[in-house]
Amino acid sequence: VLDDMIREGKKRGLMSYEQVKAIEFIKESFTIENGLLTPTFKSRRYAVEKKYKELFQTIYKNAKI
């Protein structure tokens, strides 16, 4: 998926700094019940950051830069 996104970005003229560098798919849905969405279906950024902090650190550490 990442290679396809990079290829498509290049095809559309995106600069390197505009390209996606890493991607991770999470099986768990973001819902109101699990606290990752507000009642108006906006993400609760702090809750998402807190829950996936280690994952985000790993993604940034291993990103193709």
C-alpha cells in the first residue's frame, strides 16, 4: 500500500516532503464506546495519542526518510 501511495504521489508531482513515509493499519475501530471518537464523530486526539503512543514511536523510528 505504501509503495502504491508513493508511486501515485510521484505521478501527481508531489515533492518528497509531501509524500507519506510510513503507514500502519489498526484493526480496532475508532468508536465513541472505546473513547477514540467524540459524540460528533471527531477523533479524540489525546486519547488516540495515549493509546497508540508506542506504535507511533515505532512508526517514526522505522519510517523511510
